[in-house]
Amino acid sequence: MARAIRNARLNTRSARAGLPARREPYWASISAGCALGYRRGAKGGTWIAKFRDEAAKRHYESIGAADDVRDPDGLSVFSFGQAQEIARTFFDRKAREAAGHMAPHAGPYTVANAMEAYLRSYERRGAKALYHTRRVAETHILPVFGSLAIARLTAKKIEDWHHGPAEKPPLARTKAGFQPNHRRVDKTTDGIRKRRSTANRILTVLKAALNQAWAAGHAPTDDAWRRVKPFKSVDTARVRYLSQEETERLVNACEPAFRDLVCGALLTGCRYSELAALQAADFNSDAGVLTVRESKAGKPRHVVLSDEGQQHFVALTVGKIGTDPIFTRADGGRWGKSHQLRPMLQSCGRAKIMPPVSFHVLRHTHASALAMRGVPMGVIAEQLGHADTRMTEKHYAHLSGGYVADTIRAHFPTLGLAQHQDSSVVSLRPSARRS
């Protein structure tokens, strides 16, 4: 942090109290072309920053009220030192704009500006969770922080907001234009864990946008959000998967078109969005594999099919041209976003699977079946499209009968304790123990 300057007229509120009220600010030079001004009014003063570019054009930005009457809080009332810190952020931003390192921006850089820039960057990177990230911003972040300048964020304000979603009932699906609905509050331990996990994911989106803004010079420091910590130990949920009996009941309870989709998920471990995007050309009957071109990770992968899986996809693709969707609804249309929710709920009800499971549980069922049959974690990770085995081990390692035991025995060192045992101790023979 740059060293704060001192100015006899502006350092303290008592010094400023002796200045005559006037429209023209009292200026304190911070560096060449950069100055912090104090404008004294009838009910107190305000701070204003001034930057002069190479073309001698002046740029101004209002900072906020001076601490003439109220104590400084760093949000709406600022001391001379706090005003300098915010002014330096403004100077840095205008210098970057003048040098062509960033697009010009008028006025304070707000959280809404940061989110907009982050989402544009997110889209350029080709990330597949753009829709979800935008919804998080629109639902949870922008209504609270959108108009607030980043420089005025505080750790307490962010922390209070972060705890909000964890304490409120979860949102339910609501028709466009209607007031948001909420589900019943789940006060169980797992219900609290889920809400806290959701709050952590929302916090991650906010921090990512603010970190990008800070790196670009739009914030004087990242201290406010860096000091806000996520809830601990909330992402350790037990993975839900269907038993063989539940799987059979669910498949039998599905309508024909939805049954094809459910079987596709169980036989491949693919996500719903991946299945919905599959075209007939993505199935290679000679190699017995599916090519997933649009994955969550943003890169294609190959999914190996069992004999049963190959038979399923041969039946679904027969007579279709390469660009035809493999999975279609009963009316012949494509499966779109959220189209699986209602059929899945209805099928679970008919199959008496309580509580109902989401479509994503079919992916867990596929992976769990592989783990329980001793398939190596690396192979399962490749099948599911995980970047490495960390996520795979987190969710499925406990299902692999020999995985934990084999890993421990392979890596635990020999301590040499056997040589210290008392050789005079004689083990009881099996016959002696029975007598």
C-alpha cells in the first residue's frame, strides 16, 4: 500500500472545520496529475478525486462524505487516509485506461461492473456452466451488491450476506414474472449442510469476479473478500445411488421415450446435458464407444460401452442420419434444459423410490457399480470425464472393497517393530485356545 500523504489543512476534522465553505475543492496533490480534493459545504464536506491525463483532460470521481460529523466507516464516510486509498484506485484505473490496458469506465467500479466483466471472460473461455453462473449472479449477488462500489465492500458485509443463503429456505422453481417460491426449511443436519454448501458455491462466484476486478486494478485491495472464509466440512455428502432392484423398478416405471434416456444414463454415466446433445454420429458401433463432444470440462471425451450399452445405442440410432439426435421426447423434439425434472419425479413416484432422486443420481449409479466391482479409480475418472482421480476417489473410493486396503498396504512404510518383540512369548496353539 502506498504511503499516505499529509496535508495541514485536510489531515484532521478540526483543521478542515476552519476552512471557509466554497464550491471549489481544497486540493492536496498526491502525485503528478493526481489530486484529492475536499469540498466544504454547510453540513460537512465531501471528498473528490481528480486525474489529469496526457492530453491535459481532467477526470473527476466522487468518493463520499468526509468524517466531519460522523466517524469514518469506510463505506459512506471516509477519513483523509481512507479517501486517499480509494482515490489511488481511481488514479490507477484511469492510467490503465489511458495506456489502453483496459476499457474506459466512467464512475465508481461497482460489483455489477465486475460481474459483467467476469461473465464476459467466462463466456470467452468456453466454460459450460455459464448459464448457472449467470443465474447465481442475478439471483443472489446483484440484488445485494450490484450498485455498490468494490472499494466500499467490507468483510463484515460480505460475511453477513454469505450466511444469508445458509439460513434461508432454498428457492423453488418459479414461473417467470412471479414472486420467488421457497421450499420447506430442512432443519436436519444434512439439510443445513446442503444450504451451507450452496452458500459456499455462491461465495465462490462473487470472489472470482472480485479477484478478476482486483487483478485488473479496479480495487485497491482484496482484503475485504479474502478474509471471508467458506463454511467447512459441508461438501462431504454421502453419494446416493440406486440398488439393482431400484434400478429395475425405475426403468419399468418410465414412459418409453424417457426410459431410453434413463437407460442411456445408467449405461454410460453421462450427464443429462451430455446425453441431450448426442447425435447419431457420436456413436461408433465398430469401437463400441460414444464421443461426448460437449462436456462440462469443455473438452470431448470417449465413453466405453458394455455389450448391453452397445445394443441399446444400436437400437436408438438405426435408420438415423449423423446429425439426428440420439434421444428424443415422445413428440420427436429434443430434450431441453430441465425437461427431465418432471418425468424423473413422476417415475420415482411410480417406482416407489423415496425420497425421489434426481437424474444425476443415475450417473452416480453407473460409477458406483464400477467401483463396487473393483474397477480402478483412474478408469472410472476417465469414463466420467474427471480431470483426475481426486473427485472420483472422494465420491466412490469407499465403495471399492479392496481400494482403501490395497492403497494403505502399498504405501505404509515398514516400521521394523517386529524385531523388538519378546522372543520368549509363545503364541497359543489353536487347540489350546479352544480348550
